[in-house]
Amino acid sequence: MKIKIQLIALLLFALPSTNAQVLFEENFDSYSSGHLNSDYTNSTPGQGGWVVSGYNASAIVASEISKGNVITIQGTSSATTGSVFFQQIGGVIDALWNNRTAGNNILKFEYEFYGASINHFNSGGGLTSQNTKLIDITFQSKLDRIGANYYNTTSNNHIVLLTPNFPYDVWIKVEMFIDYNTNYVYFYLPTFNIQKALSFSHNRIPEQINFGTSDLDQSSIVKLDNIKLSALQTLPSHLVSVSEFVSSKFNVFPNPVTDMVTITNSESIGIEQIEIFDISGKTVKSLSFNNENEVQLNLGDFASGMYLLHIKTNQGVAVKKVVKK
């Protein structure tokens, strides 16, 4: 386990905040070959502080050409399916997050996944909070899809990122973001240039890193590598393009407007909220909607000038300009 000790030193000396911090990272290269943890009862920490549970399956540190060590998960029984789950011991991840540099309020979690085409599996990895999934990405070969989960307000929501044609026999990098400034989660698969953004409403923080693989038989093989948790100050530019993409789907008319302005789109993108900002960045008005794809705003009592409409939707935030006559 490679916790960035130098980050703690930065905090102690109160240096200016950085754009990004790596709070935790692991590539397994310093681990000994063999079982990640010989205790599969989820009770005793093994290499890197990982606790492991499972049956009829194993989590093995093994060398991979051009990648160094990786975790290889395999089924061990031909008679019945098996599973393996491993996570960091409690108190590590939440402490790292709580001691991040002030202003770095965007969480980023990433790792690399490989699923062999020999047989099926159901594998996922992400972050948990209060004993439930906070954010994760799942590889479900039996369902021929890559999915994702995120905690919304009171429960988990599941979305599909890729289906059909599950990508076997290739390393896939995944990135997940929780933006606590705007209350949006982002999922990104750079291998396939797939992005998804969704809103949430909660104040839960990451407490544990958690990986799980089930439905393994004797020929199933899953591999994991390069796990990293970071705290960012701003979203990467390739995620800002999500908002630009959503913005291109909306029309605002008439513009300039005297009183009533209509906001619409042709792709049934549900509008959840609209915040109106003046040119100084001050919030002038905030309105909530019930996932409607067309709404009208009365700007009749607004002062003349330009305004920015932040349109929060179920696919991301669209930003549109409108001029009030």
C-alpha cells in the first residue's frame, strides 16, 4: 500500500493547495508472489493491508508481462461457482479523504481491469460508505455489459455504460469522479471514449476501497491493477466536455428575450433544476423540475443584460447563455 506520506507533510506546513493529490495508490509491484492474503475469512489484514473473503476462488499476486505484478482472481472448483472479495481495512480511506488539501473536493477513483474470454464472471470495484456502494464500475460478462453504480439520495442507482459485445482479453482503464462542489458523479471509460454524468444529493464520504468478483468457475480469470484514489481541485478537461456535449442538445428561444423563454431538447433529456446566474456569477434564481424535457422561464422582471442558465439534467449539466432585452 502506497499512501502518499508527503501529502501529510504538505498539510502540516500549510502550503497552498495543489490541483490534485494522490491519496492512495497500489500497483502491487512491491508484493510477494502468491496469495494476496492467505486468510480468506475477512478478519486478518494481509499484504498491503487488504482483508480478503471468498470461497472456491483465489486472489493471487502474479507477474504480468509489461505490467509488473497484478492481482489475478481465479475460480478453483469445477463443481460450483466461487467468489473473492477484498478491501482496505477500516479507517484508512476515510482518514485520507478527511485530511485532503482544502479545496480539493473532487474525488477520483481509478483502476485497470482484465477479463479473460475463457468463461463468465461478475466483477466490480469502487468505494463504499456506510456499508453500501458509494461509486463503482462493474464488469458483467454473463449480461454482456459494463455497468456502474452510484449512491444517489437514499439508495444505489445502476446504469449501463457499454452493451453488448463485452470486451474480453484487453486491459480496460476506468475512472470515476464524485464532484462534491456540484453534486455530480462522472464515469469515464477512456478505452472506449464513453462518458456519463449524473446528479446526486448526499454528503457521504468514501470509507473503504472494495473489490468483488463472483460467478467464477474453474476456468474464469479476472485481473486487476493500478488502483488509485485522488482528490482534485478541478475536473479534467475531458470531463468538462460532458457538459459541452449536453449543452449542444438544448435550444433556448427566443434569444434575446423580452419575457418568456423556452428551453427544450429533442432527445428527451430530463431537466431536474435550472440555476440562473448574472454576469458577476451571482445566483439570481433557482428552479426545480420533474425531469421535463421542455420548460419555460419568465424573465420579465429581470434587468436587461446577459445571464447564464445552468441546466442540471439526468445526463449532465448544460450551460446556455440568454440575453434579456
